[in-house]
Amino acid sequence: MLYILIFAVLAGFIIVVGKKLSLYGDAIGDLMGIEKSWIGIVMLAAVTSLPEMVTSISATLMGNPQMAVSNIFGSNLFNIFVVFIVDIFVLRSTSLSSKVSSKNFMAGFWAMILTLIFLLGFSFPTEGIMNISLFSLMILGIYFIAMKSIYVYEHQQNDEFSEKLEEEIKEFHEIEEGGITLPQAKKGFAINAFFVVVLGTGLSFIGDKIASTPFFGIQLGESFVGLILIALATSLPELTVSIEAIKLKSYDMAVGNLFGSNIFNIMIIFITDLFLRDENIYQSLGGFHKLTAIFSMLILLVFMMGIMFKNKKRRYDTYIIGLIYFVSMYILYIKRG
């Protein structure tokens, strides 16, 4: 129980630090004049996903690539489960899918393409370059293509949506920034990034201990601990920032953050492959990780369909998202390893 208590304390700190990190990171983008409509999908998503990256790298260096990949796709599952949480506990009478623009489809599309490439890595094993799989290299290349295409697409949308989103982001920072300067924002970002590294490393270490320690006669294993505990802890910044954005009615920025985080998380596979010694990442994984990736695609597809077929009164997508998440957790618990 001591490990669980330490884990909870670290998770609590990462909520606070992750939130500050995302606000400072977004403030840097705002003060440097980065395209406003791009912030939710790229800048904000990258900084809120930094805990996932640090934790996955730490787990890989500790010899637990299974935990690292479970963290990545567990976070992607939880990111879309955030939609269920928001609909039930924040919006209540309506659904998030009925309030967001279909322009978020491109980010969702790229998240699904990157997940498919990961799955192909199992079907067509390759030696790659310096023990880095060719599929990991493809993930890195397509990540940059995705970012470029999203930027071009958003930049071309010169309509009232872009103006509205710019106003929403300004409002989102009005209180938090309080006249903050660019050097102050960079300093704040660097300090909080350092703490994310420390906390992420701590989460990996404690997660490893929890995985190897039986609780009530049950040993959870590296993959399931990465899927549930570590993925939940590292996804809390996305949850916090998305809920705050939704309270300010900045729905598209919130969804852009969730979709963008999913894209960035999959890119972390390349980074974990880079740090893995002796073999590429796909040679160390099994069916559990295939299932996790498939469930992450399925839950994302349901939300995208909800955006396509908007209905303010019926929230079918909300309940299906909740059902998929809980069913997937049960199935993956049975398949844990």
C-alpha cells in the first residue's frame, strides 16, 4: 500500500505541474505569435503530453518497454474517455460532439493513420536501422507531415471560426497570464518541465514496483499498470486543461488538445524505440498492446462519428465511449501481463 500512496502523491503533483506547464507553453505560443488556431492541436497538445513522453522514456530505460507502450495507448484511450467525463459531469444536458467543428476531423484522421502504422509493425517485422524499426521511422515522418497538413489546413480557414477561436484563447489566458512576459513564460516553462521529468521518472519507478508487487494476491503486471495507473496519472494535465477550456466555451481548443495529444503520444513510440537497446520496440510487445491500440482507434472513431452526426438531445456517442472504455479495461485486465 505504501507504493500506491507514493504513486497518488506523485500523481497529485503532476496534475499541478502539468497544468502550469501547459499554461506556460500555451502562453509562449501566444506571445510569440504562433497561429492561434494551431495552438490546441500542436503546441498545447505537445506540452500536456510531456508527462507521457518522460514516463515512457523512463520505463524503457528501466527495461519496461511494455509499460511504456501501454502508457501511450492507455493515455490515448483515456483522452477520448475525457469526452464522457465532460459530457456527464460538466456539460450534462448536451454533448461535446454537438458543439465542436468538423474541422477537427483532420487531427482525428491522422491519429488513426499513426495507430494503423503501429499495428502494421506487428504484421511486418523489420530490422530497421540501428535497432529502430522502419515503422517507428515512418511514425516520426508522418507525424511531421500531419503537423504540416494541419497547419496548412487551419491557416487556410480564414473565416469567423478562426477569429472566434483567437478570442477564446485570449480569454483563456487573460487571467492566467496576468501580463506575463515572454522571458517569464520561458522560465516558468523550463522550471515546470524539469519537475515533469523528475515526477515522470518517479512514476515509472513506482509503477515498476507496483507491477511486481501482488495486491490481495493479484499481480497486475507491467502492461496493465502502464495502461491504468501511469496512463491515468500522465493524462491528468489533458483532463484539467480540457475542462477549463470547455468552461470558457472553447470547445474546439479542448478537442484539438485531446486529438493533438493522441497524435503526439503515438510519436513517442519512435522515441521509446530510440532508447530501447538490443531490439526494436515491436519485438518486445505482444497481443495485449495490439488490443490496446485497436481499442484506442475504436473509441476515437466513435467520437468522430458523433461529431459528424451532431445531435444535441441524444448522446449516443457519449454512452458508447463510456461503454468501450470500461469494456476495454475489463478485457485488458483479463489479458494483462
